[in-house]
Amino acid sequence: MEPVRLRPYQEEAVRRVWESLENFNAVLLVMATGLGKSVIFAEVARRAARLGKVLVLAHRQELVYQAMQHLNDLQPGLEMRESRDATGDLRTSVTVGSIQSVVSRGRHTKLDYGAYSLVIIDEAHHAPTASYAKIVLRCREYGVKILGVTATPHRSDKKALGAVFDAVAYEYNIVDAVKDGWLVPIMQAFITDIDVQFDNIKIKRGDYDEQMLSDVLSEEANLHVMARVALDAAPRGPVLAFCSNIRHARLLADVVNRYAPGKAVSVDQETPLRDRHLFVEGFRDGAIPILCNCMIATEGFDCPPIASIIIGRPTRSLGFWLQMVGRGTRTLPGTIYNLDDAEARRKAIASSKKPHLVVYDLYGAHCKRAPVNMSDIFTGDLTLPDTAKLKTWVESQQRPVSMDEIIEQAERIRTESMMRLTLGRQNIRAAKVHYKTKYADPFTILDILPSVSASPEKPTPWQMSVLERFGVEDGKVKTREDADRLISELTDRERKGLCTYKQMRLLIRHKIPREVVAQMTKHDASRLTRALSRGNWVYFAGEKPPRSLKALEQWRQSGGQQ
């Protein structure tokens, strides 16, 4: 099997992971579904295999086999209860196995950890569980490096990944991936004819009670509504429905088949493995238009043709929602092959047979405990006032809403909030206000709202070292979440060739508006910095700095001098 040609962000991810592993014992790779996490950790494994044995762990059969495929050129051994081969039993230089098999009967205690250079944990949001903790503890004792890979670093049960991992080596989220043309855009639609009083459903371990959800959604009238939605969506391409439990999945498939015999099947953990493989392959091949599943297609399920996803398992967990939606965000094979420009990729997707993914959520307006929908991608917090406004706007639309529309509306709501805040302060007489301005706050400079958390986690040493490299002053960032957001923003600016944080801070201090500085390239900022140097850091010698976006364009066209 020939090595896969890495995309630019994948090459960057491999580099960042490798650098982080030099400084930390356990690091995390966070990347949206469909962007090739397996490709990245396979490349890291190839490098690590030169230094010692490598163990790749997953918690489900599908994930184990998927990892085997990507590591095929290394002739990995297979370690699973369900299937043992001649090279298995952890004797090969690279072994892929299930966590259940490795820890069974205390086998993890007998491993020669001194021979291992790396342990990779796929779907690493499961790492805080007891089974993985046994391996992690041994790795820390023997100094074995750990790489965790996940699309969803947030757990609804609030167990912190920070207890396992020391740093986030690289992060690339779904919004940026869609903007960059690596994933298809998402259209948000709501099923308004199913009435669920979400505030009346109990919350267990941070999410809706499964049985109560199933009781409501398995009512005959609700099943028929969801079945009609699935059948109407089917002409666009394969439809994947997520259901609240096994009974719900089977009932939904049965109702669909009453309308159109043979159009739907259901799969769940009780489905015999042979039948499960047949059904999934039939769905991938297009022979089965509608697949109703319960906890089978949330992880390690790759089917690019999926055109519609029905969230029949509403959730309070953004991570879980992203897992479900991520099953359908992949582009069709060959759509963006060898296209190096983001705009070219977006155009290719728009003109393909899968120009977008439609996600059908249940309507949850005016609920205090409303389920997650696409608006939450842009805030990540279900309690912020602006989030509630955005969710209400999205749910009020009587049509599918695109990701671009939600981004635009989110910015409009935020602008209105800031305007109201400003107007509320106008009763203060300006003549009596005396102040000094110090532009040293990275959140103000980058126009990011700091998070508010009841139990904030402090930034990791790796995060602090990265922020220090970018020039963010020590003590300015109080939480791990804020550190992640700043690193993501600063890294994105660096990737796009925009001016650095240090340059922004300097130019804003010399009275150039923040919104103008934010649009400057490193080249623009360097011109002005040199002018400041010539002016003994008091004025811009030989330059008239732009004070508006229009002036910035004119300044650039005139060669940087006016």
C-alpha cells in the first residue's frame, strides 16, 4: 500500500504532534471528523516505529480495523478478543488492538513497556475511563509517550481529558475545515411536527435520559413524521438516522418500510456482526437508502455519500452532536483531489453531486434545556445569552439554514450586544472620565470574548510556552479553554500570513484602529514597524499609517507610502 499524500494541514499536524511529543509525555490531536485523523496518527506511528514498538488502541472493532488499514504497510499485528492472527498477541513492532483485549486478565501488566516508544489512543475522549487509565498509568511509570486522537475533546460527564493529556498539539475544527473547502457545508433544518418537551426530560450524566427520550420519540405519530422526513430526503442521497435506543431504531425502520418496502434497515449492538456488515455495506453502496442506527455509526463510520442526517437522538452534548453530524461532512471521492486553493475546493464541492449536508434536528425553541443544534458550533456554550438568541433565530427560520447564514447572524447578534453595551454607558459624562489605555490584553486585541467558567482549568505548560512564543504576556490567560482559543486564533493568523500578535500590539498602541491592524499582513506591519523605528518609536517616519480599511487598501496600492 503506497503512503497517502498528506494534505497541508495534515503535514502541519504531524509536525506539531512530533514537536509536542518531544516536550510532553501525553499530547492530544483534535480534528473534526472527515479530516483524516487516522492518516495523521499512522504517519506519526511510522516515525515512532523507528524508535521502538508502537501500540494503537481503540474501543470498538470498526476502529481497530480502520487503523489496521492505514498502517498496513507496517504489517501490524492484530490484538482482539474477536479475532487473533499469527502475528498478534503484542509481539509485532506495531500492534493494533482493542483496549478490552489488552487489559483483560491483567495482560497490560506483563507488557515490556521499556520496548515501546509510543501508545496511540483512537477516539481519545474515552481515555479518562478506567480501562485506559490502567495503560496510561503504566506508560507514565516507564516514560512511554502517548498520543490521543479525537474529534470531540468535550465529555458530557465532565471528566477532564487534562487528567490524561498534558497538551493539545494541534486542533482543526469543523467550521475552519468547511471554510477551507475540506468538508462540505452544512444546512440546518428542523423537524417541527414532533413535539418534545425537553424541559420535562430528566438529565443523566449531562445528557437527556435515554429511556424517556425513546418513550416520546417511539410514539406512533412521531415515528411517522420522522419516516416521512427520511423518505423525502432519500432522493438527494443516503440518509443516516440516529435513534435514541435500539427499540426506537427498529421501530423507525419498520415504519419507513411500511411506506416504501425495503428502503430502510436498522443496526445496533445486538445486530449479528455478519448482518451488520451486510447492512452497512449495502448502505455505502446505495442499495439501502436509509440506515436507522443506535450507537453504531457515531465513531469509525466512513460513508462519504451520506447526504442527510436525522438527529433522532437529540443531545445536550456538543461533542456527541458533532460525532453524529461528522458522519456526513466528507466530500465525495475525487471532488477536491489535487486542488490546493480553498476557493477552488469550495467551488468543486458546490458543483458536485453532494454540494452540502442537510442536518435535521428536532425543534426545541423556548426550552431552557434545548438540545444542541448547529448554532452551538459557533459558541460552544449552551448558557451564554447570545447563544440563546442565535438558537432562537435558527429555529425560527421556516427553511434549511446554511452555515454561512448562521455565521453572519452570530456576528450580527454579537455586534448588537456590543452596541447595546456601548449605548448603556453613554450617560457617563465624557469630560469627567480620565483614563490611560494599555493595549496589552490579547482578548481585546484579537477581538475574542474571554470565557466564564464555574471551575476553570489552568493553562497547561505547553499552552503557556506556545503563547509565550507568540508574545502573549505571562498572566494574561487564566483558563485552558481561553488558551486554546488564543492559540487557535494566533495559529490561524500565522497560517494566513497576517501580522503577528506582537505587531498588532505595537501598532494599536500607536493609535491605528484594531480593525485595521487585524487585516494587515506581516509585510504591511513590518513596513510600519520600520517607519516607527526611523521615527525613534515616537512617529511613523516617511509613512502615513492607514486609519481605515479603505485607507489600508489605498496605502497598499501606493506601495505602502502616502
